[in-house]
Amino acid sequence: MGSDIEIPEELAEIEFWNVGASEIVAVTRFMPIQNIWGIKTPTGALPTQIGSLIHLRYLGIRASNITELPASIGKLRNLLTLDYRNIDYSNTTVKIPNVFCKLKLLRHLFLPIDCPWTLEKLQLSALKNLQILWGVKCGGSDWFSQEMLRLSPTLSKLKVVVSTENNLEAVFDCPSLVSDRLHKFHCKWNFGVALKHVNHALSQNQHLDELVLVGKIKVEKLSLLLPPNLLILELKNSALKNEDVMVVAGALAHLKLLRLSNSYTGTTFTCNRGSFPQLEELYLGDLQNLDTWEIEKGAMPRLKKLEILKCQMLQQFPQGLVYVTTLQQLEFFGLPKQFGEQARMYGWSQQRLRLPHNVEAIIEQSDTQVDMSSIHKIYEQLTAGIFLKNKMKASLALTTNVDCDGLPEWDDIIDNCECTETKDRDGALIKVVKLKSSESELHVRGIIGIDDLSPNVTYTFTYVAMLEKVVARSLLLPDVKFQKHKQNLNDKEKISVRSLLFLPNVKFQEHEQNLNDKPRNKWFKVPIGEFKTHPKGSIGEAEFSLHCRCHTKEVGFAIKGFMIEPKLQSFT
């Protein structure tokens, strides 16, 4: 890139992909905004040249692999916003220099809260114009408590993570919490730390409208934590036991969204008449002891959405919900069977989002934490795919990975096949079955129970396969000869499969397909058939098989697994 590149004055934002540091600096030297979201550098360090962008007002490096900020960032004296969230840190400690105090004009500071840091301290109290401080944390050092007590009263949004009770007390003694400018406050503290003391003035803050607290709470009265004009309240891992959270939160006249997750160890919830007058969304999860929920007529008169997750003792459907005539959406899972049966009696037989029948087993085997705060988030994570402890990948499509010792069972022609491992496109090792030699046949088959499939849903049955290019003379031929070879392959139909699907009380389904036009070295689905479960559920087993004939030396055939997945229209 030359130095004569002209940047229009009206340009507000620019993104860079696979561009070197020197080119970025050359282009943006006089630009007020630099958005390099998703940037990847070989070392994970942001180039020191960033300090030469003295006119910069916005710097966005979120969703990048930048794990080290240079001290030269302190030269960006005109910077108003630094967005450094959602870093791909790959188990690397993030290094943050103590230079933010030099950014006197800084208003918005977003930091990577979900990864470990390396720093001595951060002089945040020097930022007198700061309006958003989102993601600050420390490992227990004294500087954190001191900085919290001196934070600017100009803050409107604050999110912190603490690891000691001293730091936690300092946060709740922070003058910003009782400021008339603070609207949003999120705080998370480590397991083993409990919130015991709080500034009583917090409950009188008329301006705070969003409060998220994650950690054990042992204050004298929960009401001391709840400002009167809250619109959003989330309590997680609170382990409250002396007060009915529903009674206390129900007195909040303006509350629109309430999320309770592992926040209450009692057995009974009570929603009194007139409680939650504005509540529209209610999420309940991991309330392990809750067995009774009483809802009086006139409670929650505006409730539209209710989600209940993993409340394993709640067997009785709250009959008072029939009075909540505004309720449009009820979703639940991880509850006793009796709850679901009663819900269907009251007309709640359909869920807008259907989760796999084995979703709890998938979550239990996940090698990373699954966000279970709502069914929508579980659905999104399953759609993207969750890696299991054995490095297999589970997704909303119900995948049974090929296993030489399990499903599917192999035919007697096993001499022509081998079971091996390969990497999926996500990098996970998976088992596959391959033909050992060319001009061979492969026959795989399996049986799976259909008792646990969701009722009244159409499922598709498919195998996941790949055609692999074999390094042979055909790949070294000139283009003309190769095109002729490809044409001959199509003419002779050298790769074909025949599939069979047997289902109870249904005529078997048979398909024959030519795979010559399928892409090479990419997984694709081989359809076997479809099956719609009975409205009250189906009983029995599905038996399926695939027979492949491969009569070419240039292409190999591999099978990764068998899939059952609901058709898209089943979710509407």
C-alpha cells in the first residue's frame, strides 16, 4: 500500500482481513476509527506501531487473538473507546499494561473478562471521564479495592469480577453504586466467597435499572440489594435460603425480566396477588429443592414467556398459571415426567424449540461448560456443536459416530475395510471406516431405538460419508486428459450406494444413488429415508444399512457416522 492512499473524511469504519500491521498503520494514521475485529497475528501481540495513531478515537480489537497489548497504547491521547472483548486466548494469559491512566479522554473501556490476566495494577481512578467500565477483575491484590473506592462517579455501566471478600466489599462500597448515573451493574465473585455486607443506600438508587449478581449472598435482607426501579434482575449461584426470592422480587413494581439460576435452596415459591405487575419474562433454572410453586390470581398479569430448566423436584404444574392469560410461551426440560404430563393437560403440549431427546446426556459429557441460562442458548450451542469429553462432536443433529466395536455393525466383508481416525473440519479426532483397496464393496448396518424420539416429529435418516482423492497418476495428468478421465468415471458410474431403512409398521425404504458428482475430501450426507413419529410417541427400532460399490483406483470412500435429525419444519 502506498502513502498516497486517500481516506474519505466521511469514512466512519474500516475492517481489515489478513493485512499486516504496517499496512494497517499506513492506512489509518489519520482515521478517527479503527475496527480490527477478528484480527489474527502470529505472536498474539498487537503491534507497537498502534501508538502512532494519535488521532484514533475508537479502537476495536474484540474477537481477535490479541493477548498482549503494547505500552504504546498509552500514546493514544484522543482515544474515547477501547473494545477488547471476547478474545481467543487459547489458554494464554492476557497481558495488560498499566497505561490506561494516560488516556484522559477515555469514556468506554471493555476488557476480556473470561480469560486470565497478567498485570500488576490498573490505575482506573485516573479516568475521570469514564462512562463504561466493563470486565475489570483482579486476583485479590490491594490495588483493586483502592481503585474501586476511587472510581469516577460518571460511570453508567460497570461489570467486575472479584476473588476475595475484601474486594467484594470494596465493590459494594463503591460510590458509583449510589450515583444517579449508574444504570447497569454486573458483579461476579468466586465460589467460596460470600456477599455479607452492602451499602444500604444501594436499595435507594432510583436510577439503577439492570442488576446481575453471580455468587453466594448472605446479606441480612435481600431487599437491601434491590433498587426499586429495576427492569432486569438476575441472581445466579446465590444459594439464598431464608427468604422466598419470589416474594421479595415480586415487590419490584417495574421489573420486566427475572432470571433465577441456582439462587434459592428453599422448597417453596409464592407469587402473591399483585406481585410482578410488569414482569414479561421469567427464567428459572437449577432450583434443586423447589417442589412447590404457588401462584395466586392477579400475580404476573403481563407475563409472556416462562422457561423452567432442571428443577428436578418440581413435579406439580403450578395451577395458578391458568390465571396468567398473557402467557404466550412456556418451555421446560429437566423436570419430572409428571410436570410435563400436567402441562399438556393445561394445553402446553408444544414447545417452540425442540431439544434432542438425549440433550441432558450430551450436556453431561461436554468438555466445556454449557450455558444453560435459557433453552434458546442451549439450542444455539447445540446448533453450533458441542465437543464431548471423548473429542467427538455432538450437535442438534443426533449423530452416532462410527465405532468399530459398536454401532453400526459391520458385514462379513470386513476384510476390505479398516477403522481409522481422521480430523474433522473442527480439528477433532473422529473414527471412520474406509475401504482398504480400490474396486471393493463396503456394507455397514446398524440398529437404533426410536422410543426416545420426540412425538409427532418428522426425522431424516442419513449417513455421513466422504469421497477421498487418492494420490495417483490420474492427478498428475494434463488438464485435457484429466477431464477425459473424469468423463469416463461419470459414464461408468464407478461409485454408487444402495441404502435400506426398516421401521416398525411402515414399508421399508430403499434408495440407490450415484456419487460421482459429490465433492471430494468433504463430508456430505447420503439420505436413507424419513420417518414421522406417532403423536403419542413411537416404540420399536429402526434398522438401516448402506452398501457402497467403488470400482476406481482414484477415489476412496469413507463413512464417519449415522445421523438422525428433525426436519426444519418440525420447529415451527
